[in-house]
Amino acid sequence: MIFKKSTTPCSCPSRLLGATDVRPHVSRVSMQAASSKKDISRRDVLGGAASGVVLPGLLPFGPTPVFAADGGIPKAELADGLNISRVVKGCWQLSGGHRGDSATDRTSGQVAIEDFGRFVNAGVTTFDAADHYGPAEVLIGKYLASMGPEKAQELRNQVQVLTKTCLFDGLSMSNVSRSIMSRFVARSVERLGTKPDLIQFYWGEYVIPKYVDAAKYLADEQAAGQFGHLGVTNFDVKRIADIAEKGGVKVEANQLQYSLLDRRPENGMVEYCLKNNIRLLPYGVLAGGLLSSRYLGAPASSVVLDTFSKRKYAQVIGQAGGWEWFQSLLQVLDSIARKHSTSLSNIATRWVLDKPGVAGASIGARNTSHLSDYAALFSFNLDAGDNAAIQEVLERGKQPLGDCYQFERGLGPF
């Protein structure tokens, strides 16, 4: 299953998007299976990140919820002393490529700032941004300043601010230094108007083998008090081990793609992170909204791919088993959702949240329309029968073979 790529100009930084990359225009799903890394790479649009199985020798734990916020959404520890809401507001949707339907678009300007407050009131107190998500960091900063100086600290104490420091261009990677990494961090601090609670590090090209040095420079910035905790995003096991073991860097969190459609973390990453006390923060759990009842029974030809996320995750469906298989998955999820009087999307999200080591899930949002659904995530539990039914349909799909993000980098199979 692929989508046609457009040559329409994009507002995303040209250094991140090549001539054959995804463009934010309306497209429709095709039934052809994705066949190359260009068909699926989230890396290209970053600038625009078996149920019940117990791993040998490891406990089947997920971070124990610490307490429930007023909105009924519990918190869990993502890093030592950093408790996040188990539903995290993902801010990739604020980067400019997720406008979608104009009638429901609240991804820019004052309405986007106001929506942060609605999320906090609903118990979603954690925001996940990046230095290349367009105005996302600036919008968070404006929200944090929106109540005036008297209440600014009170508001800051309520929320958890996560961002990412990402190196894409060869010049920065080849010449990486403490001063370069310091400038990246300082830029995020200036935009946010606060020091982030967590910075998640991304490195664009393993063939430029200075990612350990870059991580050490970030750790120096952390030690200097510029941010609270250090994590990584979209690394494979080998490179995280290089950073942690060769570089001596304390990696506390790992943001990675993990969903019913992408179970590559179970090919070694979950085990490594559990052994090394690295918590997981999955993204892509709802596949850009495709894992919802809206697409149950929909023919592939009718699906409009009008956001970066939908276009990206349509390709993931192709890798996972194709549209016909995807429909069988939606049918099973819908049946379980009816049993628990909740939404299909909540079943897909809860499946991820129940996985070992998962602290929370970063769920991108264009508006506040799903806030009531988030609280309902914790009103039920998936039982053995539910997990068995899900596992059966997963086994009929294509089994993941690679490590996290290797396929997108052209280094291995999906």
C-alpha cells in the first residue's frame, strides 16, 4: 500500500525533505505494498518521531501509575523523579503539515495556545515537542506565559515539558562540539521560555559516527543545569548501548514508534531498556488516526491522506500486512471496544500502555475533540481473552524483523 508523492512545495525545512519525500497534500491510499525505505520514512517528515508476552528473565511490568490527575489520567515515572501524564500531548501536529480539515484545525495561532490549557485541565499535563516541529516550542512557551508572571511558576509546576534536540545535516554532525550542542539546547530554552524537563536526542546518520560525542556534550549541558533529564529517540539497540556503555551517558527515556502496526521494539529494544532502567515513550500508537472506527469497513480508495501522519502511517499499514489485514485488525478492536463500552482507538492505545516499560504514550492532536476519550482509557482493563484475540490477528499479519528505525534509515528490514 503506497501513496503518490507530490512535487508541491512544502514549508518544511528543505534540508529535511528531498525531491521524492512526502508533501502535505491530499492523497488517497493505494493497495500496493510499500517496497522501499522512501515509502515509509518518518525521518523525511520529522521536520515538517505479542500481547502478554513476558521476556525471559524479566518482569512483565509497566511503570506503576503514581497518582491520578483531576481529569482521571494517571501519571507514571518517565525518568528519575519526572512523573508524566500517561497520555502525552504530541506536538508534531503543530509543525504545519497536519492542518487537515480546516473546520477542525486548531494547530496554529491563539487557538493552539488555548488548547494547551484544555489539555492540562483534562489531566494531560505533559507536552512533547522538538526543535524542528515548526512553532511548537514557541507555542508551548506562549502558553506557559499566558497566565502572567504571578502565576507562571504555578503553571510551570503543573506541566512537564519534553522536547528533542535533533541533528540532521552533515555539517553539524561532522563538526559536532560542545558549543554546537549548547546552541541547540539554548535555542529550545529560549523558545520554550523554560528549561525542558527532558531532552530527547536524535542523530541523523550513523555513518557519521559522532553520536556518542554529541550525547556526551548534551550530558554536559544537563550537568550544567540547562535541562532536567536526557533521553533518546529513534535509535536502535546498538547505538543506545554505544551512548550508554561506551559514552557513559545516563539514558533515562527512549521515545520510539510502537503500536499494533509496528512491534519492532519487541525485537530486542524492550528487553534492553528494561535491563537498563530506560523507560519507553511510544509514538504512533494510533497511526495518525488510522487506528480508529472512522476507517472500519472503509475501502482503501476512499481514505484521504490529508496530513503528514496519515501519509506516513498508511505506509506502515502496508508493511504490517496491507489494507485487508488492517480491516481484520479493526474488526477485532471494534469488538473488544464494544465489550468495554469504549472506543476502538482506546483499545489500540491501552494495548501499548500495558506493555512492559511503557510510561506513557505520545498522542498527536490537532484539536481537543478526543479529550474525553483519553480519560476513558483507564476505565477498563484488557483481559486475557482480549489480548488473545488481538494476538491472533497480529500473527496473521507480517511479523516485524528489524530493530527500531533501522528500516527508515535503510539499514535493515521492517
